[in-house]
Amino acid sequence: MEVAQRDTPVTFEFTAQTQSSREVEIRARVDGFLDKRTYTEGQQVHAGQTLFLMDAKPFQAVLQTAKGQLAQQQARLAVSQANLARVIPLAKVNALSAKDRDDAIGSEKEAQASVIAAQGQMQTAELNLSYTTIKSPLTGLSSFARQQDGSYVTAAATGLLTYVYQLDPMWVNFSISENELLRYRDEIAKGQLRFPPNSEFEVTLVLADGTEFPNHGTINFANPAFSTETGTFLVRASFENSTGSLRPGQFVRARIAGAVRPKAILVPQRSVLQGARSHFVWVVDNQSKAHQRVVETGEWHDDDWFITQGLQPGERIVVDGAIRVAADTPLKISDAAPAQAVSDAVGQRNSAASTTASDTAAAK
């Protein structure tokens, strides 16, 4: 075949793991007895749906007390305001001392402050009562209950009740090693690799059974720092998952498409031979004689191999039968057949052989 340059799209593949885009802990916010679980474990729940009910009677009693205290302070305020309304006109005509006027004003302000404090206590009691009905803040898949009916839970120690996982969208996390990232930067600087504008890669997921997830994803986050524990760079992609077929924690393979190797040289893998010290190919000159040429190989691309150094466009190389080639010996050359044509030819030969065998058996 004749060596040629062409812009070649490339994909990068990484081991990845799915993660819920929102993983919410459902916790008790007050201490008390857990009366009832109102959802089915493992089923989808909706935003605002009640998941647990706690014993509300103690909190209702506290709220009733707070309402009584508020009413008491409001009554004190009304008396203080009425007293102040009587004192002010008398103080203006010097019928009362300035001290009596100041005491009345102070009493009225103190009563106002007591009303505000009582209102705060009542709001706290109402809030605590509302916390006895525990609802889901989002639509997602529910986990199993960590506490059973009748358990006494405390917000600080045993307040975790369950989890809710949002499935749509689903996040997929994968890591790029420091060596890989430095290699990409070096290849970009040398013009051997080109990323898409604004790094708008297209991500495809390959599931554990080898099938591809039907929806494509996009990269929506890259950690600005390397992990000090693993020395890797975390990247996250987002996928539409309206059917819920992806679940959190799955191990998948992420294929990242969108990069291009400009003016790349690709040769079939079978044309590259392994020598004692390096890889080489057979280059055919104008006299149809073969010469060994040391080449520097890159990564594989389907059934081909990227050649980064050693070959120039327009040169001819031996693809098939390279193992029988001797240096400086004239060759009888035929152009390499496309892979599909080779496959069809093999199929035709097999079919013809099968037909001949059938005819022979019939004759016998």
C-alpha cells in the first residue's frame, strides 16, 4: 500500500463509574419515636412525598404551650400600651413625673420584646412539629430504611433514615492519569493531536455486557486539582437517563470522541514487525526492492497503527507476506485488497469448497 496522510478522528477509553447527580440523605431533624414508614423501599419517590412519620404528640403539646405564652405576652403588651396612652397626656401637663412616663414607656417596650420572643418560640414549636413529617426533597429512587418503625431516633446520632438518588441526569466519573494528561499536552503542542473547540467531547458509555448506552453524554466538570492519593485528574460527564436504566455505582467504560490526529499516518497492524530493538516495516523502492525501515509507533486505531516517525507520504510498504521478504530482493507486488473484499473472497472460497464437498457426497 502507499502511505498517505489524513485527519483521523480518535477516541479515548477510560474505566468509569456512574454516580447519582443528587444523592440526598433523609434525616430526622428532631428527637423522637419513629411511628411509620410510608414509602416502599427501592421504589421511585416524588418530590414532596411523605417518607416517614414521627410521633407528633409531644411537639403538639409544646406548640400549644408556646401559643399560650404568646397570648399571655400579647395581653401584657395591650395593658402596657393602654397604660402608656394614659400616662403621656398627664405627663404633658405635669400631672405625673418624668420618671412615671419613662417607666410606662419602658414597660411597653419590654412587653413588645416579650411578644417577639414568644412568637419566636411558637415558630420554633411549629417548625419542630413540621419536622415530624419527613418528606423527600426530590424525585428519585429510594433506598432501604435505616431505622424501623417504633425506633427512637436522635437527630445527632441515629438521624439517618434512608437515601434518595436522582437518576436523571446520571453522572459518570472517570480519571485521567498525570502521565496521560502530560502526553496529550505534548502531542497538542507538537500538532499531533487536536481537541474539539471548547473541549466539547462526545461521551459514549459501554456497559458491562458490551452494549452501548443509547444516549450520548457531555463533559460538564473537570476537577481543577490532581488527587494527592491517586495522582489522577477527575472528569465527570452527564447523561440523560429518563428511563432509569443506569443506576448509581455501575462500572462502565467511557469512550471520549471528538479529538482528531491531523495529517496522521496509519498502516495496518500486520505490516509492522517487531525487530530485536524496535519496530520496523518493509519499504519498497522504485525498483520493487524491499528495505527495512525503523518506525516509531503510536496507539492502535481499530486494525491500524499510528506511525509517528519513520514514514513519509507517498512511500510504499509491504502489508501482507512481510515475513517472507528479504532485503534488497525484487518483489512481485500486488496492491493490498480492502478488508471487506478479503472477507468476501474468503467467504466465496469457503462456499465453493462446501458446494464441491456436497456434490461429491451426493455422487457417492
